Amino acid sequence: MLPRSVADRSSAKPLENWPEFGLNPERTDASNRPTGITARNLALLRHMEVRLPGTVDSSPIYLQGVEVKGASHDVIVVTTTYGKTVAIDANSGKILWVYTPPGYASWAGSDQITTASPIADPDRRFVYTASPNGLVHKLLLRSGAEARGGAWPVRVTLNPSREKMTPALNIDGRYLLAATGGYYGDTPPYQGHVLAIYRGSGRVRAVFNTLCAKRRALIDPSTCSASDSAILSRSGPVVERGGESILIATGNGPWNGSSNFGDSVIELSMPSLTLRQAYTPDDEEKLNVEDLDLGSGSPALVGEGRVLVGGKDGLLRLLDRSRLDGYAPAAHRTYEERLGGEVQQLPLPGGGELFTTPAVWRTAGGTMVFVGGERATAAFSLREGRLRLAWQHDIAGTSPVLAGGLLYVYEPDGGGIVVYEPISGHVLRRLAGKPGHWNSPIVVSGHIVEPEGNGNDHLRSGSLSIFSLR
């Protein structure tokens, strides 16, 4: 029997917008609202391929019925690895505008890229996007022109050749959140850091550096004695409900529990980005030495006061959100007590490494968590604060999406999207497509939108698949 929220979804308000990676600031990647696509009409989907001026190694966003070039359009917006942002009509596949950041020719074709997904401003007039030269831009949705009022565009790194804008942008109330990691190969010096930026003025409100954390401004990476500790997960900063704090996860780097926070899950207060608490595994030194980034997977708010994080060591760790390391944030702890404290550890289904964001599906019947891994896709049920495996398929996947009662998972190596019945794990259909990397789909308003291609191929062209009922 289906949960009531799924069985009754046809009477709910349709899902008409997908404004950011993960659908919302909490990055749940799940909605019970109907999309127009059901198990019965999957076979009727029309496939359209759009050629793009670059590879989109991230996820798209979608806004229904917005003004572009003087007319109303259902618009898909994507950012390529070299920073071109493209607006596409979702129904015709026509490119409506292309924004090319100044200086594009100086890095196009090089190793200097971005995989940050764009995000729409809540007022639906602007879209924020990243470019590989370390800037975040504010673009007019109606034209693609850059809004240059106040401090826009905003610099988020002083060394863009070492610090890469890897994760998606996010919004928490008045603030745009941007974060940095490192490039493939972990070439020092760099430090993962997160910025809170006023959306209106572009002024930087606060900075948190995961290394040299007592320095509260943007720093030249070479001036910090430690390197690495990237914020590299797909979701980047995760906004906790209420918007008063955020979670980030970091990759390999030094750790001392006070100023250096490699391989940690960190909770920061908003908007000051001050440290509230952190979790670091007992084996943090091994993770650092063996390049087993804890933060390659994204922290997920799974409910019942729990946070899930998985990384390159093939483990899923369930944490108590109110005491990430097992202690209340204000409790006095010895150096050793600052390590460990997880509620539960589980093997990553299929093994391998994790580079994706889980989807968290809450219904009247309970909560399910879907994980796309390097070798398998799996579902867990959350009961009494612990996760239990519900089903598993040995099909690799990027970040899953649950929309309108169906689960959609992009298969990066073979290409295409596998559509599952989420409770049983039964495969309903496979939608053909090209191989990719970290790309993940969105499903909204009768459309499935999937970018394709691998940013590490350093191409200046790419494709976008649109599956549509129209």
C-alpha cells in the first residue's frame, strides 16, 4: 500500500518550479507534489536533445512562466564548466540567451572549471551563477545581462587557479551562500571556505575558513600554514530548517578541533558563520593520509534529529544533529572526545566511493532516504532514529531525485536515467542518454531535464536532454 501522500498526489498543487540544486535550501531533492509524469505515461515521453556551448557538470534549475526577451517562457537555466550561463525554453529547446563571463577566453579549454549549479533569486528576476575566475555573478533572468549594482560581481576566492567553486550555490533568507574546494589532484595551497553574501548589495557578510578558521576574512591560500579541507560535496552548504544555521562537510586536511577542520561535518550559525559544533571521525588521520574525503558526499537532514553523511571511505555515518560528536555543543571535551560520536555506521551499498547528495522523502507513512553510489542505488527507511536498508540495485547513480511519487537516478557511466518505484525499488523505465559525471536531473511541470558530459574532459560543447509530455 502506498503512503497516503503518494496515493493522493493527483489532487495536490503541481510542482511548477525547481529553483536550485536539491529543490530547496535544505537540499531534500524530494517533493510529493505532482509533476504530470506518472508510471502510466512514462512511455509517452518525448526526448529532445539541446546542444550547449559547454559541458554542464552539475544540475539545472527551472522556472515556469517567467518573462524572458519580452515574452513568457518556461525556462531552464544551466551553467557550463567554463562559466557560460544558458537560458533555454523548456518546451521548444530554443536557447533564449547566453551569458559569457568577461575573461572567458583566458581559461576556456584549461583545467580551471566550475561545477557549481546556479540558483534563482526568490523574486524570480535574477539568477546567480559562478565562473572559474572566482566570481559569483548576478544576472537578469529576462535578458542574461549582468546586474552590476553594489558589489556585484562578488569575488569568493583570491586564488581561483587553486580554489574551485565546486558545490552548488544556496540561499538562506537575505544571504547567498557560496563555497570553495580544490581542483582534481589536490594541488596546494587552497582552503575550503564558505561565504554569506547579501543578495541585494553583494556585500560579503561573513566568511568561515575550514583551515586557519580563526581568520574570518577571505585569505590568500598561501598565507595559511595548512592546506586542503575542501568543501567539495554537490550540495555545499545545507540550510537547516528555520535558517538559523547551516551544515557543511569537508574533505582531506589537517584537524585539531579548534582552527583546522579537515574531514569534518561542521555546523555554523547564520549569518555570522560562527562555529557551533563539529563532527570528525575517529580515523580522521587515516582519511587524510589515504585521500578518503569524508566530505565528498553531502550532509543530509534525514529527520528525527539525524544527519547523514557519506564519503570516499565507503561508509555512511548517521549523526545526532543536536550533538554531532556525541556531546552538547557547549560541553567541555578533551581532545580525544572531539573525535567520533556517530549514532550509526553503515556500509555504502555496493561499496566504492560516494560523491552524491541523498534524497530525503517524507510522507505520512514515514521517511525514506535514497542514495546514489559509485556501484549501486539504494533506499533506506528511517525508524526510531536509525536507518535500515529497504532495497538495493547494483546500478550506479548520481544524486537521486524524488518527484511526484517516482524516483529518478542518472547513471553516469552508461548514461540515461533509471526511473524507480520508490517503495519497492522496481525499475519502471530507463530513459536513454549520454554518459556524464556529477550531473543530476530535475523533474518538474511535465519535464525531466538532464545535463550530460564530464567536466574533466575540458570540452567547450555539451548537451542537455529534455524528456517531455508536451
